[in-house]
Amino acid sequence: MSQEAYLPCFKCGRVMLNVCVEADNQPSEGTEFRTEGHYGSTFWDSFDGEELVLNICDKCLREHCDRLGQQKRWLPVRCEGMQGFGRQWVERPLVAYTGNADKSELVVEVDDLGTSVPGPWIEWVADIGERRQALEDQIG
């Protein structure tokens, strides 16, 4: 492992340091982007699980916000004031970057954890039964 992230900034070439020395590519003041490809690309579209990886430093992202979009793909599931129970997949449009995070979430009752009662498209965490039981025990 190295103090330097494995990849420099794709835009400006600046070498970034890793947030953790144990990481091979966890850039501080930058973001790692990964893709298996995209239908339509004549450069990269992997069908075997291989990913293309690049880093962009925060400075370059900030300088080119007009070239960014954002899209909410799923809502976190919250219960009893806590997150980490799963996600509800949503279909929201891609919009121009605003810099404002969509804070939407799905709030459920303990009895609904692990069920399909709150609605479709919910992906529960693998140990949802144990988490539900722990909350039921805590509440009494």
C-alpha cells in the first residue's frame, strides 16, 4: 500500500494522497469513479466483471459543476430514528447538479421491517430479522 492514491486526477493529473495508508486507491479530496461500461461506448463496455476506474480531485469537480448531474437511486430505510435497515429503490430523473442532497427517506414501523408492507422495491439488509428482533426487545 502507498500513501499516494493509485491513480492521479483524471482531469488535471494531480497526485492525491490516500485517506488511509492501508488503501490502494482511496483519494483524499477526490472521488473514485467505477464503471463496468456503458452500452453505446466504443471505448469500454465490459461483460466479464472488469471495471474501469478513475479519480477526479474535488477541485476539478467544483470547477466543472455545470458538467455534472445527480440522481437519487434509492431511499434509506429508517426505523425508530435509525438508518441501516435497507433501501427502497426509486425512479427519479437525472437532473443538473445542484449541490443539495435529496434527504428523502422511507420511515417504517418496527412491525414492517423485513416485510413488503411499506411498498415495493425494498431491499432489506441480510440480517433484517435479527435487527427487527433487537428493536422489539429494546422497545419492550
